[in-house]
Amino acid sequence: ISNLGHDVHHWAHPDERPRPTQRSPRRRFIPAHQVKDFNLITNRYLTNHEEKSIRDETLGLLESSAKFSTECVFDPVLARCRDPAKEERARAAIDAREVEAHLRSRHQIPPSYHGKESAAYDIVTHRVEDPEHLQIIDALGEERNQRYRTRHAADVLSKEQEALFEDANNAQKNSQVSHERFEEVTRRGYDIITNSRLGDGPKQQKKYPPSTTPRPGVWEKATNL
């Protein structure tokens, strides 16, 4: 009725009254944003203002540096990365990509191009890189030249034989023509078509010697035996 505990409102002697149960008070939580060690009016820390100011300045520089290194990686004026380590990694990646592209292009070259002469030395500095390859190319070139010389000699011999056969054929054809048919024109003394006299004069028609051979007489046949 009195809303008092048994230690106060009880019929027994105060020393004999029951003791109330002791409870520990609940811990009081204060939000961190409400705990301030900075005076907004004086713009100073309550304790160790100089040390904390240096700490805040250092943290600000570190945060600015981290943000700058994250957002401004490449320098467009110098055309390189601001961080030397990133620049080295980028150069290594570019070199690896160029080497990969070169190897891929070499893999796509036909097999007949792998033994070319420019693959054994640098075409810019003329520095020999594979002397054995150049020696093989020189030996193959000398063999090719020897084959060409042999082929040329065979072609020349074949042409000479063709010329001999052609001359022999012409001689056989001329031997089949009678020599008397040309002697008849010579004995006549003029051309029956143009009616021009035969000779070497200015108004005479030149008479060319025939390619036929005269038939040997009886005396020539007898003396040739």
C-alpha cells in the first residue's frame, strides 16, 4: 500500500526485516558523436592541441595522397604513370603484348617463309644472328647457280644441234631440187616475167646464185672414184 520496500515498511524489528535484492545499475551508453574533445568556439582541442593538429594534418595529407593516386594515375603531360612501380608494370605489360603480337604474327607466316635470309640477321644494323643459317642459304644458292649453269649449257647444246639439223634439212631439200632449172634461166639471159636482162648493170636484174649443186659429169664421177 505504501509502495515501500520491506526494509522500511515491515512489522518486524529493523534488524530482522528482509533485505531487498541488490541490482547493479544498467550501463549508460553515450554515442561517440556526442563525446567531443574539440571546442567549436575556440577551434582548439581541449588537450594536446599541437600534437593533435599535426596528426590531423598528416592524416589529411595521407588521405589526399591516396585519393590522388587512385583517381589521377596517368600524367597526360609527361605521358607516363605518376607511380614509378605502376609505370614499370605498364611498360612490362606493353613489352609483353608486343612480344606476344610478334610471336603470333610469326606463327601465322607460311612454312616456306621460315627459312628466309632476313631471319638470320638484323636488316637494320646488319648484325648476324644465325651464321649457320646464312651458310646453308649460301650453299643452296651456289647449288642453284650450278643447276642454272648446267641447264644453260644443255640449252646451248640443244640449240646448236637444232641449228645443225635445220641446216642439214635445208641441204637435203636443196639436193632434191634439180640444178638444171636454174641453168635454163641463166642460159636464157632474161626474166620471162619482168622481161629484164640478167646482170650486174644499172638497168639489169641481179641474178642470185642457186643453193643447189650441179650434177657431176662422167669425168668427175670417174676421177672421184
